[in-house]
Amino acid sequence: MGTNKIPKTLNGNFVLILIITIMMVTHSHGFRLEIKNELSGRYRKLVYKCWSRDNDFGWRQNWPGQYKDWSFAISLFHTFFYCHFRTGYGRVEKKLVVSWDLKDRCGDRTKCTWVVKKDGLYLRRWKTIFFSNKYGNERWNDYIPHDVLENPWS
């Protein structure tokens, strides 16, 4: 009877290639998190602090129309961002979980936008609308924002 030999593809090199492939998949997809101030009325300044396990972005302030975004790689499972938002209308402490389903909820594969408005913190979702000319031989798409209230001010 013959001996059972491990094929050459299953030796230590295969394990090393598998580990490198997993690392590339988990850290190669870039993503942006954006916070935008769309406050109106008397109290329009937004002050916030965001951090993750690896980064602390410190306290920031935005006036209406200003935004701040961060680029990072999403891990295979999820990335947590914690933010404290303060306005003249109230406060919100929010855990922004950036995961593969949040990318689906946002409707944009590369960015999630959180919008601060007078009544609370919104997640901006993007709907894709497809257009074509009357002959149907030219097509293009357009993105329409749709804001969903996630947290009212407390």
C-alpha cells in the first residue's frame, strides 16, 4: 500500500498564500465616511468628535454647508466609529457601524453621508434613477439623495 502524501499545493506555501489573500480582501476596499452640516435657523454651528478603535479624530466644528470626510478600509466584518454631536438644538451620541450592509443602506458603494439637520441626525441614502432618450439607444443614470432620520436630538 502506498503512503498518503500531501500534495505540494497544500504545504506551508498554500497557508501563507491563503493568509495574504484574506488580508488583501479584508483591507483593500476603501470607503469614505462623511459628516455634513445642513443646520438652519439660529443655532447653526455643529461641534462633534469621532473616533474608532484605531483613530481619534478629535473635536471638530462645521458651519452650514461644510463637511468632513474620512477614508479608511473596511475590515471583513465591520468597523465601528463612535461620534458625539453637539448643536444648539441638542446632542446625540451615535455609534456609526460601518459594515458591508451599511454600504447597501447608503446606496453608494464608496461613501456614507451622515447629515446634521435642525431635527436630528440623518443617514443620506442615494437612489439611482436610470434615464434614456426617446429612442432607447442612449442611457445614463442620476443619483437622488433621500435622507432618513436616524436619531433626533436629545
